[in-house]
Amino acid sequence: MENIAILGATGSIGTSALDVIAQYPDRYHVRVLCANSNVKKLAQLASVWQPELVAVARDDLYKPLLEELAQLGVTHVSVASGTEALRAVAGDPEDDTVIQAVVGAAGVLPSFAAVGAGKRVLMANKESIVCGGDMLMTLARRTGAKILPVDSEHNAIFQCLHAGNEEDACEAKLWLTCSGGPFHARPEIDLEGVTPEMALAHPTWSMGRKITIDSATLMNKGLEVIEAHHLFNKPVEDIGVVIHPQSIVHSMVEFADGAVIAQLGTPSMKTPIAYCLGYPQRIQGSAKRLSLPELGRLDFGKPDLERFPQLAYAYEAARRGQKAAIVLNAANEAGVAAFLESRAGFVDIARVCRAMLDACDDAALASVSDISAIDAEVRQLAQQWLAKNHR
């Protein structure tokens, strides 16, 4: 029986993971469930899954979580709160696998804890690799931790690379597919007037609010470029992005002989989650099966970097190094939060990212603690910039 801790259990990745795990009650034991703030849903999940421990990232929600658990008659479970609790959970030797589905930079330190403990980490928190960079990958090599990518694009590349040997993989070019979000194919829409409701209407994927906005700006794809750069040890020049609005081809690998291997499937996160859970064995993910005759056609195109510059900013940050990647991610998170709260416009997200990158030096980081320090500083500066420059 494999013990599993799920960080971000109440989000879309966490709930999809639980749907997959439910099919294998004799194989997986959900020992820990963690959430950021949704204590009501966390308590409901605890009543169903009967974990040994539940944790909430915010200290102020410890008592409300206890109350929710008591209302549901869940009294046997241990309860923890705070960011340190999440780090402790991630590194707990009792768990074999950590599903890292925390959204944003808040997931970085728990990821370091899980990797430092040599765990098998199902990584859905792309910010951990974007901000952790070579430091996280070096730690994984040292501890023997296995990082399995849950993002559909990186999971697809991971699968496609198995079509060649190690030498073939070194010479291959990676192609990340991108839906384009709700605005890429609609040049008539003035991005200055985009509302949160418009940006959250993703045409193919059902995701959390922050990731959906990132998809609309193409920042999500930019973060994935940086992530692929580290996950697969590739120079950014060997990582391309292609618009694919149907979201059926999840990504591709182009080998030196010109052969292109692609991974296809319906747009469901259950497929990559199941692949990672069962790896190297394939298990059922319960996603809808793909029918190419029903699709009829698959379309591809180039991303518009002038209209959606954040993808270009991500390539720039990847070339500049770890600090630039941290700065870009923090500025973006601040911009997205402000946009969702109507404190900034849609295009202000890209503008604040540009401003923070322009102000960033490329000094090397001395330790993991530098990641949190830079992140906090940039968030504060970005909020100040947005308050002053929001149109």
C-alpha cells in the first residue's frame, strides 16, 4: 500500500487525483490532505477519505477547520496549520508520494522539503521548478527524488522522450502546445477592456482561477518553457511553442532524424495524473477516450508575442537565470491577483512583469531562503507599481 500526501487537495488537480485514486483502494492510501484556505471542502474530503492528518496553510484557519471537522463528526484526524506545517508534511518520511498541487510560489518550499526527503513527487506546481531552478533539480539528483511532471504538456514530453534513447533525448527539440486561451484567435477584442469574467472563460480546460488567467495571457506557457528548460535539461533555444486550440496534442518531441512524436488525448488532467501515479505502469485515469474521427481536424499556429508578450518575457527570464525567473513569477502572481480583484487591468499584468524584469539584476542566489526573500520583495514592489500605474 502506497502512502500519499496531497498538497492542494481541494483544487482541481487535487480533486482529479482523488478521483483517480478512488479506483485503486487496495493500492493507494491517502494519508494526508492539505489545502490553502478552503477548510469546508477540506473537512468534507477528510470525512470521505479518513486521512491521518489534515493541514491548512493559513494559521488563522486552524480553528475554523477544527469546527468544520467537528460538524462532520471527524474527530480521529490530526490537524495542523501554517506554512511550516506544509513543509513538514511534504518531508514526512511516512509518505511515499507527494502530489504537489499547491498553486503559485507558496508551493516552492514544500517542494524543496519533499525533494530533500527523496520522495516521489508528482509535480503540478510549476512555480517550484520555475523558481527553484537548478537548485531544486540538483537536490533531486543528490537525494534520489523522482520528480514526475503532472502538467499535461510536460507529462506528454516525458512520455514522448521514451521513443528514443538517452542520446536521442539530448539532441531532441521540445514542442509545447498551447490552447491560446480565450483571446488569441479573437483579434477584434481590445485587451485593455478585458474583464476577469472574460479571461476566466477558457475554451477547452477547466482549471483554477490563477492558472486560467495565466493561460489567457500566455504566461502559463511561458512558465512551462522555463519548467521544461529545467526538467529536461534543455536550452531554451530547443524549446518551441505552437498554438493548438483543440488541446488534443498535449506536446511533441522532434528528434534529430526529423521524426516528431506527439502525445494525444482528451483535455483531462486525470490522464497525466494517472500516468504519474502508476509510472512506469499505465493505469486507468477514467478520462474520456479520444475519437479522432469525431474531431475531424487539428489546427496549429504561431503565438502572437506582440499581443501576448509574457511568453517572450519567460524566454528572456530563462536565459537570464534563476533570479529573473523568480522576479517574473512574483510580478505575474501580483498582477493576476490585482486583476482578479479589479485593482488592475488585464494588460497591466504584462506591464508590471516588464517593469519588474527591467529593475532586476541577475545576481546569483546563495540559498533556498533567497527565493522567498526575492519573491516577497518583488510582490511588494509590484503592488506599489500597480497602485501607481493602473490605468
